[in-house]
Amino acid sequence: MILNTPNFSISPTHHTPNDQSVLIAFEGNQTLLRQDGDQYQLISWPDIAPYLPEQFIPFELAHSEETSIFCPPIHEAFALPEGTPFVYRDMSTFRQMETNDAALLISSFHLWSWYHKNRFCGCCAHPLTPDQYERALRCQSCGNLIFPTIAPAVIVAITCGDRILLARNARGNFRHYALIAGFVEVGETLEQALHREVMEEVGLPIHSIKYIGNQPWGVSGSMMFAFHAQADDQLALTLQESEISSAKWFDRSELEQRQNSQSIAFELIERFRKGIL
Ligand SMILES: [Zn+2]
């Protein structure tokens, strides 16, 4: 781990909310936040409690140090009355938040999304219920026990001397030049996934692979394993057009300091820019 990631625990504690707790609500890819000018923060329990209906039963998602994280009951409609100081914002708003809040929000989203996508047993289609002791969903009909899933992914800073290879995604909302990344496939090692992803996306052989660090990345339900690798910048690039719209080598001096995107990708590019990768 190279980023300052807070401790995050999903073990059920059965605590009730207190003054240190926060309430995080999601609606599709949006999350409810407190807006303060152009700043966004997690919502403290004392701030939101007066607006909640009397019969509201908070669901404990996780905790971090002294902060317990609650959300509305997973499969029930949740509507706040008009006139609250809270707004639904796209999940990408985490990039404008303080690092600790952003990390808690991202991992909470990971867990909430898992609950949201696992309502029924995959073996017998019976409704699933949260297990009392473990962070798991249990089928009362066939006994199937389902644990939260994490998809491993690799991300790599490919360099050649003072140049770094950056690529622009053909899909998705993130339109900046970025590092090559992709999910690990069944049966692959992390290193095999790296070679395959880079070869598929830009057609380059890489060598001198070095592990740098990792980051839980709940935005895509994954764990990012970050690497540094080297390649020959004289070789032709062959782009996978369905994934990559353009890719090119940037000289270290061409890189501008970016806004912190709270990601290990930002950290890798920033390290290269400063000459410490
Ligand atoms: Zn079942």
C-alpha cells in the first residue's frame, strides 16, 4: 500500500449509531453527501438523524477506527424530505473529497453494490438474508453462504528512460490519458495478466516488472495491484480500438501536475513526474 488508506472493517458489530457515526446512502451510481460551498463531505449521524422517519432502521455496513458507517436498509426505497442540506452527487465526486472520506465512501460503495446485486440465491433462487455473525448473505432454504467478492485488477506504469506510456480509454467517463489497467482473468497470475493486458491494449512486450503497491478500489469492486514495467519506446503501438482511443509516450517534462484523483494511478504518474518511480 502506498496511499494513506484508512482501516476499514466489515465485521458486524451490532452497534447502534452514535455521534461518531456516518450515514451513507446510494442511488444507482449516486451518493448522498453534505454540500458545503464547493466541498462535499460524508454525512454525520447527528446531522441527518432529525430528518429520518421514525421507523427508520439503519443498516450497519462497516466501521473504521471510531467511525461506524450505516446506510438505509438495502432493498427498501429511501427518500429524504425536501429542504435538507444533503444532495445526491455522482460517485466520481469522491475525487473532490478529503482522502479519508473518499476511501470510506469508495469501500462502502463496494459493499453496498455487492448487497444490491445479490438479492436471491444463485443455487435455488430463494431470497438471501444477511448473516448475523459474518459479513455474508445466507440462503435459509439451501444453506448457500455468499461472501463479498473482490475482483483483482492490475495497473502498470510503463516507462522507457524519461518517457511514460499513457493511453486514453475508448469508453467510460474518465477521458484523461491514463495508465494501462485491466482485470485479472481466471487462472492467471498478476504478472501474466499484466503481459496480456498490455499486449492486448497497445501491442507492446514489457519487461523488468516491479511490484509497487495496492489499493482497494470499490468503484469497480476491485483491488488494484500496481506495477512499474519497462518497454521499448521505438516499437510500434498497436491499439485495441474497442478499449483504447489513443496512446502515446510522454516525456517527464510534458507531464503537468494533476489534481489528486485519490487513486493509485495518480500516485504512480505523480511519482514518475517527480523522478521517484
Ligand atoms: Zn439457496
